[in-house]
Amino acid sequence: MNVDKSSEISNNTNTSTNRISKSYKFETNLLKVSKSKDIEEAKREWCEIYTEHREIKTGLCICQHTLKNIKYMYNVSTKQTISVGTGCCQKFNLDINTLTNDILKSTLQKLIEKGEYKIINDIFEYTNDVQIQLINNIKIKYKKCPFNYDSLTDLKKNVKNLIDEYDLQYLQEVYNDIDNLITEHLTLKEHKRIEDEKIRIANENSRIERENIRKEQLALNERKRVEDENIRIVNKKARIECENKTRLIEPIKHKVIMTEEEQHLEISNYINSLTDQEKQTLEIAKSHLGTSFNIMKSIGFLSWKANQ
């Protein structure tokens, strides 16, 4: 019975020692790769890159225990990367912020997935790999879009964020390269704008020239129409004058040509065409007018003549 109690006491002691050992390793290793030497401040330096779940315990926590559920963390100040178990995060109240810069996050994730980071002893060597890979990733991005202004501008903002917020001063050269590309793009864009403006002006001048030619043609057509109308009016006047002259000349010609015998014959024919009443009316007219009466100028004769 006493042995059992001693054994139980021994087991409890070992468990307590293990807890202390685990806590000691977690805090010691975390402080080793943190900027602050105060454990509570050090915890706040770390941001989560991403979480991975494995079927078996092949991951390794900073406390040196194997893991299934792993959170990969990044320290903005020290530029170090670690893996932490979800259990340790809860147990040691590790505040988790999310890494916000997409370029840095994707670079770290790719390196982790390739298995280039394994254990705590690799952390310092791993930092140099991150630097190289990060520069390469950024270069790949801007080489894919050398003349895409919007993409280059977004990339420039991301890199500027890495320099200012994450103090990655080694990216300054890459930042300058991107800035030069944007300047080159703007120069090419301005050159294209000038060329497009020249083409636009040439097209506009051509359009104006065509419009002027069209207007000139319309003016010519209008002048020709007016001239043709004037000619038509002149010709119409001439025709009317000719017709009027003809109407004036015809009676004269008729008078000149007609003999006295023919005149008597016409008068006789006219009188013969009258009714008895009309003949009586004619005689009354003769008696009233006397010598001034001219039968050939009378209304009745002229009407009869017109109907012949």
C-alpha cells in the first residue's frame, strides 16, 4: 500500500517535472527567436502564416513535441519562422495575429510546404532562405506583368509595406526596380498617348477635309441648281414673249392676207348662221351705231369666228 503511494507520488512528481520541462522549452525557444526578452511581450510579436492539419504526428512544435495540428508563425521584428501546436497556443495564451502581407505570406507558405523548415535549429539558416525566396517571388511577379500598370502599382504597394511595416530593407533594390518599371510603363503609355493623339488629329483633319469637300460639292450643286432654274425661268419668259408676239401677229397676218371678197364671204356666212331673232338684233345694232358699226369687230362675230 505504501509502495503504491510512493509510486503515485513519484508519477505525480514526474508529470509535474514534464510540465515544467515543456513550459521551459516553449518559453526558452520562443524567447530565443523573439526580439523581446519578456515572454508576454514576445508572444505578441508573432503572426500566423497558416494552419496545417496532418493525419499523423509528423510536425514539430517549438516546445519540441510532435504535432498533427500546426500553426506556422512569423516574427515581424526578428524575421524568424516557427511552428507551434494549437495546444501550446492555448496553454501559453499565445495571442495570434494574422500575417497581412500576401507576398510574404505566400513565400513563407511555399518554403514550409517544401519542407525546408524542420526544427528549431534550422530557424536562423531558414531566415536567409526566406530572404532569397521572397526576392525571387517578387521578381517573378513583376516580370509577369512588366507593362501592366495596375498590377505593378499593387506590387509596389505590397513591397513598400514589407519595407516599412516588416522592416525588410533588403527589398529596397527590388522596390526601385518596380518603380523604374512603372516609370518606364508611364513613359511608354505617354508615348502611346501622344501617338494616339497624332492619329486622332490626323483622322480629325481628314474628316474635316472630307466634310469641306462635301460642303463644296453641295455648294456647287446648289449653284448649278440656281443657274439651271434661272435658265429655265429665262427660257419660260422667252417662250411666253414669243407666244404673245405670235398671238399679236396672227390677227394682223390674218387681216393682211384676207381679201375683201373673203371678208364679205365670212360676214355672209356669219349672218347665215344667225337665227331670225339674232338677225333682228344685228339690224338694231346697225341702226343705232350707224357708220361706226363694224360687224367683224362685234362680239357675236368674234365668238362665231373663234368657234370656226
